[in-house]
Amino acid sequence: MEELNTRNKQSSNINGKGKAIAMAKIVEEEEEEEAEYFSSSCCGCFLCAMKQPDARLRRASLAAFFRELPYCEEDDGGGGSNGQSCAMAVGAVWRAAMAAPDDPELPSLGAIRCMSLLLARAVADEPWCRRGDNVYVPYYAAHVIGTYTIRSPAHAKLAVAAGAVRPLLVLLGGAMTWVEQRAAARALGHLASYDATFPAVARHAAEAVPLAVRTASTCIGDVYGSFVALEPSRRPKYQRDLMARGLGGDADADAEERKAEEWASQLQCWSLYFLSCLASRDQSSHAMICQDAEFLGELSRMWGGLANGDSPAGVGLLRLLCRSAVGRGAVAACRDALSGLCDLARSSDDWQYMAIDCLLLLLDDRDTWHAVADATATCLVDLAELRQLGPRRRLGDAIVTALLRDVDHVHGDELCVEAKEAIASLRELKVERKEREEAVARDELLKREILAKEKKRQGNNMFLHGDVDKAIVLYTEALELCPLGRRRERLVLHSNRAQCGLARGEADAAVSDATRALALARPANAHARSLWRRAQAYDMKGMARESLLDCLAFAGAWLGRRKNPRRAARGAGPKLPYCVARMISKQMSVTGLFAGMAMKGNMVDHGDCMPQRGEDDDGDDEDDRDGDDQSEQEEFAYNAGSKLCASGMDLPIITGDAWRRLARTA
């Protein structure tokens, strides 16, 4: 028995040794297979690694690729025999990131760390950056970081841990060109938008804020001077290639200029977004942002344009600044900033409500009320009957409350005459007259309504016979008689009086009356004829952007009017009036980012008037009281889906996710 046990133990030992030898052989074979893979024609480059069907081998080869790429010395980025340059390798990573920005595989294998190291090398080693195609590397590397961090805080943490912030700031400061600045501003904005990574960016706020302010202020001129103004043959080749999304691709000169304008707008918007992220989380940055009064004055006029309508741009930053005492004091002291906010508040811009928010925040502060009311009261009274605008409700009531607050307890000298008159007229309309009408019998209000309609009829007749002055008097008398509850009737009266202002060449009066009509519309800005009249008035004032936005809103309403069955029977498909199309074309030619660089005076012939059936606003004067929101019959009822002022088809400047992150912290 003992002998049998001894034999069994020996047999067991032999079997154990055999298993160990077999396992060692399997490991050796796997290592040989992996070594053979890296030494084969696949050469371990990024594209070959991505094609590897075996997931384990693919991940191992990608990790090795990302470890080695930042330290390549020659033009060969893969270290193999395929001759793939570093720029081509990084470009391939960029394409993979753009195709799947939320895929965690490449970032987890070292892609973000690799791009961060390449950025650091590019800004520290200028000779290497100039060698071969390496000049493309910083742009692609920064863009990869920005793409992977657009929606992922985990990827943002990887970028911060890899030291990406420092080289990105160097690029934002102009170490290379505006092309790299654009990618750097985009990436920094994403890193600053997350709670987990904001502190790493905020540590550099003293340096980052002046850089972002300077970039936002000067980037349009820089792009124009260093690229657009040059002959195509003198433009940097690698920038032209990047715009064509390829190394060596050719692009038409006009297409290059359009792309340069789009990228310049994106650079400005991303710089402003970066500043907004800093301002939303750290109010101590407000003082640094507000140091440049010229920058504050330009902020409300910095916009994403038609191609980048998703970005609130300058007004978004202004609203954040108005939430701190330091910011409110600086904005209230800047007349250009207040003027720009008033222009935006009386426009068809999607961000109109943000401008009104800014002004309400300023008026809510006793220390800034006087300066702001003095400069803006004449404009804000035109918006006193707004009900809802975007996400904001009862805006008109908020404006009335802000302007009619107890002025005896606010700081400052006496208001100017114009502001006093505007506030007095607002008090008479929204307080005193409302109280009087509440005390009047219903029959008396009905008599006044009938008299107002007769005055309007007489005013229409006077206008058609050329007596504009008499028409204005009659429309004014009708407005004084018409009960406040007759919203639709008052809308038409203001719109008709705006047409009289145009006929007399009084652009300011026309803008005021058209704005009041649009504030009475339900929804706001939904009255097409008032939009067109204000567009003409803004053109008379040389305010091309505001005129263009009103024209586009009018065009959207006009082209959508056939959806109304009552109008569908009048003809076939809708056609935009020639005068409107001409105005849109003219204004678009002078509102481009680069138009101001060489723009000359160019006014549309004001003989281009809308064909009119008479000044009764097409006779569409339904009996519609202010509370009857379900029976809206505004002429050419506004349809948000038909608006022509929309974002471009390219990637949005700032995604909804990014703006929601900012809104949650604001």
C-alpha cells in the first residue's frame, strides 16, 4: 500500500509539472504571436491596430501606440515601416474621436494623455513642431481633447491629470495661430464646465481671463488680416488643408473664406463660453473680466451669427456679470454696453430675453438703477406689454415694476428729461389709466372702442391721401381712446403709426411703435407687418444686424402663412416679396464678421416698400381681447419651425449639454 501511494504522488507531481510546462508554452506562443503582430506589415500603427479583430491584441497595440507616439523623433509617427507621419497618426485619432466622442475605449488606453503630451511637446519644441507635417499636430491634438471632453467629465479628468491645461493656455495666448487658438478655446471651455475639473482651470484664472478677453476682442481682425485678406497663394498651406479636413486637400478660395468666417465666429464664441464658465463658478473673476471697458461695450454685439445661432455669445456673459455687484457696477457705467443691450432687447434675436434679463438685474440694484434707467427707460417702455418671451413669463410686468420702483430711495442725480417723460408715460398707461378703466362702466368702454375704430378709419384715409401728419394725430387719439383690453386693436394702431413714422423718415419713432406692436402680439414678435416696418426703420438707422433679424423673422412668417386655410385659397405656393429678398441680401452682405473691415456706406432704397392694400393692416382686425390667447389670429401667425434664422449644419458652437451645465451653475 505504501508503494502504491508513493507511485500516485510521483504521478501527480509529473502531471503538475506537465501542466506548468503546457501553460508556459501557451504564454510563450501568445507572446510570440503578439511580437509577430507588431513586427508584421501592420507595423503597430493606429489604423492597423484599429483593424485588429482580436480585442485583446487591439487594446494592447493601441496602448503601445499611444505610449510611443509622443516621443517619436523622426517624421515616422508609428515607428514602423509604413512611413506614417506623426501628423497623419494624430489626424487618424482625430477622425476616430469625431466619429465616436463618447466611446471610452481610446481615452482609457491613453489617447487623451498622448494628445496632452504632444501639445506640451509642440509648444516647448519649436524645431520639432516645424519639422515635416508636425505643424498639423497641435490643432488635431487640442481638437481631440475638446471632442472627448464635450460630454464626459471622466474624460475631462483624464485631460487635467495629463497636464493638458497648461499647453492649451499657451495656444490660447497665440503661441501659434488663430487655428490652434480655436481648438484650445473649445477644449478649455469644456474643462472649465465640469465641477470636477474646474478648480484645475481656475488656478490659472489670472492668466486665462486676459487671454480669453483679448482673443474674443481681436480674433475677427486677426483672422481677416492673417488669412482672408491675403491672396490664396499666400495663405498658410496647413491652415487651408485643415479647413479642407485633409492634409493636402484643395479648397476653393471662396469656400476657404466662408470657412474662415465660420471658424472665426467659433473662436470668439468659444472664448466667451470659456469666460462664462469662469464667471459662473467664481465671481472673483468678474473684476478681471470687467477691467476692459471697451470689451464690455462690445460684448452685446458679439454674436454667433446665423451659422452659430446656438451660442448666446456676448450677452450670455453679460448676464452672468450682472449677477454680481462688481459686474453690475461696471456694466452700468458703460454706456455702450447699455446701448447694445437696448438694441438687442428691441430685436428679433433668439437671445432677446437675455438682454432684458440683464437690464432687469441692473434695475433691481439700487446702486445702478439711476444710471441704467437714465440710459434705457425710453427703450424699455416699448416692451412694457410683453407677456412671454422664450422661457421668460410676465416680462412686461417685471419691466414696469423695475422702472416704477420708489425712485426716492435710489442713489443718483435727477433723471434726464427723456427718461422722466418715458417713466411718466409708463405710469399713466399701466397704473393710472388701468385704474380709471376699471372704474368705468362696460357701456362706456364700448363707446370708447367704437370711437377708437372710427379714429383709426379716419387715420387710414388720411394716410392713403398723403396727409401723414394728420394720420399720426388720429392714430394717437385712437390709442388714447381704445380700452387696454383691446390688445389686437391697439397692436394695429401702433403698427400703422410706425408706417407713418417711416413715411416721415422718423426712424426712432417707427422703431418704437413697431416694437410696441410686436410686444402686444401673441406670441411676441409674431406680427409680420410690424416686423417689416421695424426692419426698414433699422435699415434707415444703419443697424444692419437688427434689420436682418427682423427681415428673416418676417420671411419665416410670410412663407408659413399659407398654412392658414383662409389664406391658402388666395393662391398657390408662397413667394417672398422682392423688396424683402433684396433687403435680406443687402443686410447679409454687411453683417458678415469681415464686412466691417472694408465696409462702405450702403443703404437700401427706401422706395422698396411692401405692396399695401391700405393702412388697416390687411383688414385683419379680429375682435380679440388680451385674455383670449387660444384664438390668436395674428397676421402671418408666427411659426417657430419656419424661422430662417437658425444654426448652421456644422457642429454647434456649444452643445446643449455644455450650456445646460453652465445654466445649472449660474
